[in-house]
Amino acid sequence: MAQADTAGFGQENKRQEVINIAVFAVMFIIYALTFIIAKFYDITYPYAGVINFCLLTVLLFNNVSILTALKNRDADFCILAALVLVTAVNLVIVDSGKGAFFVPVNFLLIWYMSDKLYISQKTVKMFAAAYMAYLLFYLFIAYPRLFTTFENYKYNTNTAATFTIYTMLCAFMLLEILTDKTADKVNPDAWEENSRVLLIGLFKVMILLKGFQLSLWHRARGAFIMLILFMLFKYCVPKKWWRSKVLYALLCILATLGSLAFVGLYVYIGETGANFKLPFFYKEVFSGREAIWHELFDLLVHNEKPYTLFTGIGTNFELTSFFEKNVHNAMYNFVVIHGIVVFAGILYFIYKRLWQVRGRIADNRVAMTAMCALMAVFFESYLDVDLIWADYALNLIFLLIMINLPCESDRTGIEDAGR
């Protein structure tokens, strides 16, 4: 699992962390180039899933002893292997595009490894600082050049806004680390420490306001929702709610199964003809997703193949309601494309990993902030697939590392799962 310090690591553990850092560095470079060089994005986009799979496989073999896991019949590893196999078989059965294989498999690998990665506090701070540096570079140097005039926009504006907010949430972790480091030192007589906390807080306000401005400028509902939800979770939800087993379990269910309930409710209301425009965004609430989701449901359930509910429909289909095969909902994507068996396995890993960290979130500022960001992405993915999009894989890994990372004062041993 993520470690508080590398002091006391054996040579083997240090070697593992070096390899992890190299993989994360490659992923970060790809991520950075993807959203500032449009041609790089165009070239790598079709292969993003494959690239992530290769890098995640390196992390898997570097952090988990496969032979030991098999010898000990480690339950999680066996479930992971079975789900990978089922995913592949399902896609063959329904004659799907083979690239669809990497979406659930990469997602499963990330969640499976989220508590097994060897990484130090120092390394985490370095990557948090890299996110912040990249965010500032993007906002003040790259962004003005990419979006000079409407005719010369280099990226879809919704994508650009969502990328910016998602990156901002990751960069925000640096400010939380710095706040956590100085908070305990604050006292009425320590002017330097107090002023440092004040400056950090002021900077938080500034970047959050910039996020709001950019989301509204691009009329990006998803990015705006992600930012609003992060702030609600971070600043409005009491700590005691995070400590409550019932409320925490409810949150996890709403983040996942609630997404499917939302699809059903949205389609039901949308097909009544009710509609209205959203203020500030100049877009209608029901602007096409209800038609996409209904058509996908018909393809899944009402067809000549009775087994598609279990296998999914794959990606060899055409929609009359939309020009591309974008499900616009992360959880629904798994159900429709890969079937309920793979979806159930994905829920297993999500629930297990989230429940493992429940007891420490309320008392760990950094972990709680990362969880708030993660939940914001989960709920934003009611309307999109950003939680599972290949280009954002690094962000998901980073937030899960922050959630699993012990407090700086902790000196826990390495979890033995899979070793």
C-alpha cells in the first residue's frame, strides 16, 4: 500500500518504488501532452486504453507477487483474473470491437492495486506539485493559445473544461498537504505559521473561483457539477457523516447503483416532454441523453440475443440518437457494453476498497479531500464517462493513492495482500 516514508524499506521495496515513479512519470507526461498539443491527442487517442493497460501491467507485476497470489489463492486476485477472462469472452461472444476490453480491465486493475502501490510521502508531494505546476501553466500559458477565438478552438470545450476541473482537484491536493503540515502549528502568537495558512486558503479560493469562471465560460455542465459537488462534500458535509457507517454506505451506493437509477428516472421524465433551460448554460436539461439511454436499453434487453444482459452488447452497434458510441454514464457503460457479471465484479472492488478506508477518512484531511474529489467525479459521471475515460486514468490512480496514503505521522507496515 502507499507508505508514509521509504525509511526502513528494503532494497527490493526501493526498487519497486523507483519503477512505480517511472511509470507514473510516463503517464503524467502523456497526460500533460494530451491536453496541450492537439496533434498528440489526435494520434494517441485511439491507443490510450492499450497504453494504459501496458503501464498498469507493469505496475501489477511490480507491486504484486503473482505466483504468491496464485499459490495462496488470494480471493481478490482470483476475482480480478476471472473478470478479465469474462470480459474477453463476452466481447468475443457479441463480436465486439476488441478495444472495449481495456475499459473495464484498466478500471479493475486501478482499483485492485489502489492499496498495494509502493510510494512514499515525498513522491506523492512531488506529483501533487507537478499537478499544480501543470495547472498553472495550462491556465495562464497554454489555455489562452488553445482557445484564442471560437473558430480556432483546439479541443471540445466540454472536454477542456472537465479536464481543467479534474486537474484542479488533483492539484488541490498539494494545498491540502501544505495545510495539513502547517495546521497543527497554528497558534495566536505564531504570525508566520498563521500567515502561511491564510495564504494557502486564499490560493484555494482563487483557483476555485477560476474553475467556476472557466466552467461557466465554456457552459460546461459536467465540469461545473464536478466542482460544485467537490465543494459541497469538502466544506458542507460534517465529519460525523463520514464516520457514520450507514451514511458512508449510502454514499457508496448512490455513487454507483444510484447512477443507474438516475438513468431510469431521467429517461422517464424526459419522455414526458417536460423540459427547461438551465440558467447560465443556455442548454436544456433534457438535451438528448434520454434518447441515447433508452435506445441502449432496448439494444441490451429487447433483441434476439437473450444473453446480452449478461454479456453486454459490445461496441459493434449504431445509434440513431447520437453520432458516436458514447454512453454518457460510467456505470451504465459497464452494464450495457459488458453486462451485469462484469459490472457486479467492478462493484465488488469499488465497495471493498472504499470500505477499507472508511475509518480513517474523517480524521485525515488529505484523504478526506481526495475522497471528496473522487465522489465528485463519481457523481459527475452520472452524465458522462470521465470516471472511466482512458485519458483520466492517472487522475483516478492519484486520488486513490491519496486516499490510501497514511498520515505523515503514521509509520505503518506494508500490507501483505497478494505477497
